[in-house]
Amino acid sequence: MGRGANVKILLASQAIAGHFNPMTGIAMRLKDSGHDVAFYTGSVFAGKLAGFGIRHFPFVRAIEHTADNLNELYPQRAKLKGPMAIRFDGERIFASNVTNFFEDIRELHSDSAFDALVMDSSMFIQRLVSVLIGKPVVSFVPICNMESDPWVPPLFFGFLPARTLPQKVLQAGARIVIQQVVAKPARDSYAKQLELFGLHADTSRPLTDEPYLWSDAVIQTGTASLDYPRSKVNPKVDYVGALLPYRRATAEAGIKQLGRYARTVVVTQGTVDNKDPNKLIIPAIEALKDRDMLVVVATGGAGTDDLRKRYAGPNVVVEDFVDFEAVFPSTDVFITNGGFGGVLLSLAHGVPVVSAGINEGKNDVNARVEHAGVGINLRTESPVADAVEKAVDTILADPGWRERAQAICREFEATDGCAAAAAIIERTVRDAAAPS
């Protein structure tokens, strides 16, 4: 199934950059291999897809949740923290759109049948597509492996694997809280929607298990070494390293100060929880602005001008967005709130991490950074400047941090993630078409 094969592949994702962008590399690899590729996602990405020459099917019934509109759509969300924020997001942002996503995609299939659906795992329509449309489904997981396992701590608490009896008791209690309180509204909503289609959901299993149960294959970002040990290996799951967004070669000069200082540190607070720079960006700048360091800050488009005026020193560069691919080869430490894509890209360049984030599952990412020994987890979303400075100095003083990050880098280099993902998709289509 190589170049020239006329296989129709529909990709689908949430209208959220961290979910959509890593899939663009896969889409372009499939397109360049001769496949007929289309993309179902929000209108916010229409321009990008037009630039790639990929047909775009926008949401029709589905609510378009983006990094910028969540608190506008749901004003009450801004007041929620921790488990209650996760409970709200699970039900309102993810589970509530399941029927809408499926009806949109079923209509697309009736108008222009596809051979396979490659979907963002968080859309949770794997079972509906597999059973009611009967087409192979490949799930793309842009975050840590979320499949439940007795050896793996419950999600959303940022736990490390339990080693002592008190830790095991604590995590067992947390698992009950997740199942019976935090995840219950989303799971119940999902079950009710399945019933409308004559299907029954096993409510004893977490909703986050659905992509791993009902997909024909799972493209899992990261590596097994960044995951926790598991009691059982799911044969459907393939780790493909750091899947990077598609990017064309550019002649941009980049950041001119690179190489002028003894050290370079990159700082980001992501693109979702980035409206208040006092959480991480300002403490990081305050910690390092008077050092012989270049501090490169990516704001995600929030408050850039104000930060530039406040920090006008020559060693502080503040941009809406930073080309990490161009900057990370010169970077010594990456300070982040724990977005998985950014962490993977940092490690793909062997750059150790200082992480500070809790919401949107960031604490689970940061716990894995800590577990793998590739960075320091500050275990808060609002660290003080002294804590940031101490963490950065700890990493710079001990080459072991970079050595462990470079070991992950070598794992990434051993696999072309986009090629591996495309091969998984092609294999899945081929297996589905083979006579039984």
C-alpha cells in the first residue's frame, strides 16, 4: 500500500491546537504517499488545512471548543480548580460532544465513504464508528497513555507509582473518588448517548479506556520509558515518539540573541491556561532575568506586549509563539506548565525540564517527567521565583539530568514518528480489507 494507493482516510480532531497540530504531520505523510486525505475539525484550522492542500470538513453539529473560548462558552469553568475542573471538562467539553461528532462523521461517510478514520482519542466515538459504520478506527493519543491498569496510578492526581502501603491505600481511595465522583458525569453522559444508538457501555470501566478498547490500533505519543510500568501490554498500542506538527522549511532568522549568553532557558505556560502570567511566566522571568542567561518566553498570544514592556532587558525575549524546533538545539532548560507536546519536543532535543502545572492533566505529565528523571516537577501551577531558580540551577549543576533527557532523545531518533504512524494506519486498512 505505497505511493499512488487510492485509500480514503478521514482524520478527525478536537479544535484544540495540542490535539490537531501533531496530527498534521501524519496527514501530510499520508497525502505524500498518495492517499486521499481529508480532515474533520473546527473552523479555526481551516486556513492551515487549505495551506496544506487537505480538504477540510468543519464541525456542523459539534460545538467547537478551542483554547480561547472555553471560559467564554462556560463562564462557571473559570472558578473551578483541581478535580472539579476535570469533572466539568470531562462532561461538558468532551462527553457532551460525542453524539454530535458521530452524527457529523456518519453524514460525511454517507456522502463520501472513507476507508478508515484516524481520530483524536478524546473524541470518544471509536465504538460508534466501529460498530455502526463498520470502518477501521485508529486512535491518536496526544497525551500520556490513559488506559487504566492496576500498576498505574489513577489519572488527574499527578501520582507517582505507589511503592509503600500508605501510598497504595491513598491511590486506591483516589481511584474510587475518580470513578464515583470526578469521572462519573462524563461516563454517565457517554452511556446515555450510546443507549440512543442501541449500544451498552460498561460503566465499571473509565471512559478514558474506550479508545484502547474499541480502536483497531492506537498511535500513542511518547515512549514506553516515559510511561509507568504496566501489568499488561495492550498489543494495539504503538508508541511512536514525539509526533511533530507539519512544518515547511523556513528562512526566518529566528531569535538573534541565541548564542550570546552562557545559558538559554525557554519558558512557556501553554496555550490554554496562559491568561495569568503570574502563575509561571513571571516567576520564571524574575528568577532568571539578572543572570547570564537568555530567557526566551512563549506566551501563546496572551499578554505579550505587557510582558515586553515590563521586561525590556536584552536577555529577555517575549514572543506570542516560538519556533521550538529552531530554539531547542541551543536550549539548556525548558520551563513549562506540562503540555505533553512541548515536553516531548524538548526531550526530542535532549533538553531537561522544569515543570509546574496541575490542571488539564498537566500534573500527570509532570509526574512522568519526574519518574523518568528527565526534569524537576515543582508540583504546583504557581511556583515562586526562588523555587524556579533553584530547580534550574539544580539541573545545570548535574549533567545527569541532560544525560537522561538525551537518552529519551536517542529513543525518539530511532523512530520516524510520522512514518511509523502512517505505517500503522496503512497496516490497519490493509488488515481490514483482507479476506477473513
